Amino acid sequence: MDRRTALKLTTLLGGLAPSRLLAQEDDAGGAKAKPRKDPGFRPAGATAAEAEADPRPIPEAIDADDQPPAGFVNEPGFQWKRFPIANYTRAAAEQKSPQKAIIDWIFRRTGTADWHGDKTAVLAASKAELRAYNSPEVLAQVADVVERFTDAIEDFLSIHIQVVAAADTRWRYAVYSKLEPVGVGPQGQQIWTLALEDAAHVLAQLQMQTGFRRLVDQRVEVVNGQTLTVRTFEPRTYSGGIERVSASGTGYQPKSDKLEESIVLRLSPLLSYEGDSVDAAAELTVNSVQAFQRTKIIAPREVGPSEMSIDVPIAYQTRLDQTLKNWRLGQTLLLSGGIHPGVIDKKGGWLGTPLGAPSSTEVLVFLDVEVSSRAQGRGRGAEVEASAPADEPRPKAQPAARRREFEDEEPERPRGRKPGGRAVRGPDISIEDP
């Protein structure tokens, strides 16, 4: 057989036989292949094509409550837990993110190192549930904190806040033996607990002193575990520099700046299982201005005297940030914010001299906490409503008149009077809403 005949036979056989062997067919004419499911989580930098070519089996969706989502990288010994918290967040429905309080208290209990270390850890919460992924030991602490929120015997606490400025520290003389120290601050601040009658005795002594001022006296209802912020302040205006007000060389004038002298208290009380004590995260910040020191400068003026005066503020700040445990209901918590130079008081002396200017003032904060139903039972919480039973929908705890204090618009603030008749800015009280 010559080459031409062989070529013709090959062509004829190719038209009769299939182009592929049966074993090599991709079943294109039969049932379609099952599409590959989305693998979900992919390694960092992996493309969709690489994920499609991944030979590893694709995990099915996991519906179990205590399992991580599909594709989650497991850490040896770690567990995944979900905690329902809807019962609590409904009680704090007026807050945008009431679940944030639970996260904050978990960090106070466990610290942050266990959540931001080498191993993958998860702590996230919606209004319906809290999700945590960590070691069994840490998850046990998380469960304890969540239970304090969701299974508390009361959801609402009534807090009586009194902030006073005391010109004399000798109030300690008769009651010091009855003060139980529970904490100290970095600038020498002190924290005590004492009986209610002893606290009343201290306040009675302070009111007889010259220079005593009551800056805040309010009773507020707060949801268990949420953060209450009390802020009283007085703006201080001074000439902090110079500015050009016209193109002329004589257009330089003193520039008006402002400082804020303030006392800010942030308090988050968390009720115990038994309902007879609270743990409290307390943060007290005091900003005070002692004086403004007048200083001469030379201004770049083309016409007129070049010498001008500006003020240099002499300011102080102290900050106390502690978490207190087992503060028993029926006891007063007393915080000393330290000695300040006439906090929230006029700074000038007589005829521009230091004579008569404030020298020292101790900031004292008296705190009393009760569950809301007990406060109402004693007739001291008439402005708030009692919490509903756990199996009934909870009404809004704040009537309209009181809710206005916590809304976004500027509330009408009470204005006190200091000796001498000068008005003092009243306290701003709000439930913190991140």
C-alpha cells in the first residue's frame, strides 16, 4: 500500500469514529455536572480561580449553635459559643447599641490580652445574641458576665448623685474611722464606702463650712450595666494669642480662646446575682483652671504700639478610673477627686490681685444606688416607672418629662446659684449611647 492510499483510508476512518474515546468524554450531553459551591472564607490573596481549583472538599453549612461558621480556622482547644441577649437589649431599647455594655464588662472581667493575642478569637454582639470564640476558661467568664445582664433580678437601677465642692478637708475628723477604703487613684484620689447615716452626717458638716457648694444633686434611673454620664462645667474665656482682623498693619487684635473647667463622672453599675450589691466602673475626671498669667508680647504692627498682652492658662487635670467590686446596696460610695484651685468658681481676686481668689477646693462625689422597685417603695422614685416582670413586655422606663433629658436635642438644664449671685452651668446628665 502506497502513502496516498494510506492517507485516504485514515481520512475515511476519522469521519466514522468519534473524535474522543468514550473514557475521555466529559458527559456534556448528559446530566450537567453539579456546580461547585462557594467556599466562603478564602486564604488572603487567593483568587476566585485558585479557590475553584482547590482540591480540598467544601464543608457544608454548619447550623449547630455552638460551632464556628463554615471555613472558620479553628484554634486547638478553642470553642465557639452563642449567648441569647434579646431579653436584656429590649430593656435598653432606647439605646442604639445596648449590647456594647456587655462587651465592655466582658473586657473588664477578662482583660483584652485574651482577645488580641496570637490566636484567633471572636467577641461580637448584635441585639439578639453575643458570639464568642475562645478557650473554655475565658468562655466561662463570658458566660458569668452575660448571666449578670440577662438573668438579673432587676433591669433598672436608681442612682442618687451628689457632687459638692468643699473648701475644708477637716470633714474627715469625726467620721474617718467609719470610712472603709476601697480604692485609690493615681493623683492621690480616694474612694470609700460608708453607711447612709454617716454620709448624711458628712454632708451636714460640709454645709456649715464657708465656701461649700453643691454642684449636682440628681436622682437618675439607668438600665443595669449601661453607662451614665454626669457633666457639670463652666467655660473660661481668655486671650490665647493674636490674629489679623484686617489687611492693615494695625489690624492685629487679641484672639479669644476658651477653656472648659469641668467635672465629668461616668458610672456603669452592674447588679450581682443576688441583687444585694453592684460592681461599678467609675471614671471621675476633673479639669480645673487656677489662673491666667498675663504675658507681654511684641506684635508685628506697622503703626501704633507693638506691645500687646496675652494670657497663659495654668490648668490641672486629675483622672480616676477604677472598677469597684461588691458595693453593697444601702451604702454610700464616696469619691474624692482631689484638691483643686477653686474648681468651677471665679478666678480673679480683689482689684486684679491674688487676694480673695480661691485657693483650694476638694471635689467630693456621693453615690447611692438602689434597684428601681425598692426606690419606688420608699417614695423616692416617683418620677420613674417600676420594671415589668420578666415574662411580660417591658414598658419604656422613662416618662416623657424625664426622657427629654436623654434625647439628642439640648434639654433645659437646671441652673444653680453660687454665693454672690453668679449663675453656674447646671449638670448635663445622659445615658451614654455610642
